[in-house]
Amino acid sequence: MFRCRVCLTRLSIRHNSFLIEITQSLPEFIRVVYYYFAKGYEPELAHREMTENVEDGCGAKLTVSGVYALYV
């Protein structure tokens, strides 16, 4: 959350940005961006990497189409 120092309104980081259209959570978005830019993974490999540890609580519950949507 962001709070304006002048009017003291609270806004989300998604407000007035391209993130408003993203349905995934911000941590999932950041992980996909990491796999795309830092590691250079293809969408299938990023999906496999993110969903392999779901049972442990470390993974994300994303679909392949969700990862493709974030890659676009």
C-alpha cells in the first residue's frame, strides 16, 4: 500500500498501473518476471518450476495459461 503524504489517501501499487489488469497475486507476478528476465525460462519451464513445490507451500498454484498471460 502507498499513502500520499499530501492527502493521506491509501492506494494499492496496482492503482493506475498495468498491474490492475493482472489477476494473479503480486508475489506470483514477481516470480514469473524473475523467471522470464533473470533466468530466461520459457513459459512451460517457468510453470513447472513454480508448481513443483505447491505441497510444501513454496510453490504457486498457477495454470500454464496464467503464466502465458503474464509472459505476454
